[in-house]
Amino acid sequence: ERSPEAPEENPRKKRRSGDVAVVVEHYNARPDVGVAQRQESPIIGLKSFNNWVKSVLITKFAHPAFATSPNGRKGRGMRGRVLDMGCGKGGDLTKWAKANVAELVGLDIAAVSIEQAQARHVSSKGARFTASFFALDCYTRVLSDALPPNLLSTPFDVVSMQFCMHYAFESETKARTMLRNVSTWLRPGGIFIGTIPDAKMLIDQLDALPANSKDLSFGNSVYKIRFEDRENRPIFGHRYWFYLQDAVDDVPEYVVHWDNFVQLASEYGLHPIYKQEFHQVFEEFHEQPEFAPLLQRMHVVDANGESQMDEDQWEAANVYVGFAFE
Ligand code: SAM
């Protein structure tokens, strides 16, 4: 007799593995456009702002972890090892170079993105750090099964998961595998940073929909979120569909219920030290001397200090929160 858990007999499992395929195909299919074309994006202001927020998180929370790193070499300043899980096409490589990283390991389930990240690193003239990239499902496989042992013989100072951790909350097993991968190779006192959709914002908007509405979607011209169910709100596998103009085409994602995440992370020795909505990150840091000029350099504001985001982009930015754990 077949076990009732056999995947082919369990329609829920079938649907779920379909979700991963949608995510992988989506990211593999997105072209890696050059710098010039990137500037042409209709939501370039929002993309630049997201990059600025990531730079703030890296500078404020990740870079300081290099100061106490056993990996930092004498006379070469603060340098450390970083694990970028869900690194995509390597969009954060320059940020890490500026943070004076010594070594970076980038992982992503999308093999095409990994090739592009590798190519981007090789072609970047100023990249004076070692980087290696691997295609890996970080939510179903443990790193030690897939990476060369020498890459794991020294612990990481920082693990970064930008705009990707929510895919792990499809199931408790995946979220646990993800947290195991984050924590096992992070040194004591190391830092885990990330960006995820804000569960409170998502749920508040869902609750604000008219009670008799069959259409469970909300958003604006830039983003759209569509829930499948109003009542059923599981702590894992709480699915919605996400659309972001010129970035994400109706891809399945999962709510990261914050308290549940914190509770689970604590089982892996990870404790929150920062969590803030993107608008709050802006409020907190935009006037600080190290981040104000960066707003202009990263094209979040123009030479006159005018925001490059319209109202809808600014609203879409606040779908996300940034966090740091130790
Ligand atoms: N971190 C990059 C950035 O900030 O530009 C990429 C973010 S992109 C929105 C989300 C990434 O998560 C995609 O590259 C996708 O392939 C990756 N991803 C989704 N599920 C994953 C998994 N199970 N393991 C590793 N990467 C995954």
C-alpha cells in the first residue's frame, strides 16, 4: 500500500511543489538588464530606495560585525565573511564591496541568476574580495550537503536574506531548514539581516476590505497583493499572490507572521535587535551624514533633493520591513 504522504497522492504537496516551480521560473526568466536600462525602469525610484534601505542595513548592522571578526586580517581594516542566501543576480555585490567584505558566498535556487551573479562579480573591476556562487534550494537542503567543505570550515560573520525569506514560510519544515542554514554557519555574535513583507501591513489591508467582497486584492498602480482566503490564516503556508510592476509577476508568497518567526528563530539561537518598516528606516537614517548623500548617489532623490518615487511607489515601499538578528 502507498503511504498517504506519497507526494503524488497528496494534492496539497503537489500544489506546493508547483509554487516553487513558479518562483524559480519567474526569477530565471527575468533578464539581467545593464545599468543604463535599469535606469529606464518605471519604478526606478522605488528600486533605488530598496537598494538604499539594504545599504543602511548592511552599514548599520552587518559591517560592525566585521570589527570583531576572527576573519578580519590585520592591517586591512574591518573585513568579514558573508553568506548571501537568495542572492539573485548579485545586486548587492557592490554594497558588500563597499562594506569591505573579505569573502562572500552567494546562494540562490535560480541557476540562471547564479550564473549572472558570478559573471557580475568577475566583471566588476573593483571587487577585491573572493566570491563563490551556487544554485541551491536553501529551504529544502542543508548547506553542508551541497557546498564544498572548505567554504564552511570558517563561520560567517553575517548572513543576509534580502526580499527572499518569505518564500521559506510555505511550511514549517522549510522555515526550519532555512533557519538551520542561517544559524549553523553563523559565528556567535554574528548578524542575520533581511527584508520581508510586513505581515501587519498585509493583514491590516486584508481586514480593511469590504466584508462582502469576493475580490481579496489590494494595492495600487505599482503593486498588487491578492489573498485566496479571508478566514484561513495559518502561521505557515499563509499564501497570497504578489505583483510588483517591472519586477514580480503574480508570484506565490507566504505571510511571515512576525511573532511566529521570532519564536522559531529563538530556537536557533537568533534574537531580534532591529525591525522597522521601510518608511521608518527612511525617517531614522535619511538625515544621517553617512546616508543622506547616499540617497542622491543611489538616485533615490535627484540633484535638487526631489524624490524619484511617486506616491504609489512610496506606498509600495512600505510593504516591507527590514530586520536584524544577532
Ligand atoms: N536578494 C536579491 C536582491 O535583493 O536583489 C534577490 C531578491 S529576489 C526578489 C528573491 C530571490 O529569492 C530570487 O532570486 C529567488 O530565486 C530566491 N529564492 C526563492 N526561493 C529560494 C530558495 N528556496 N532557495 C534559495 N533562493 C530562493
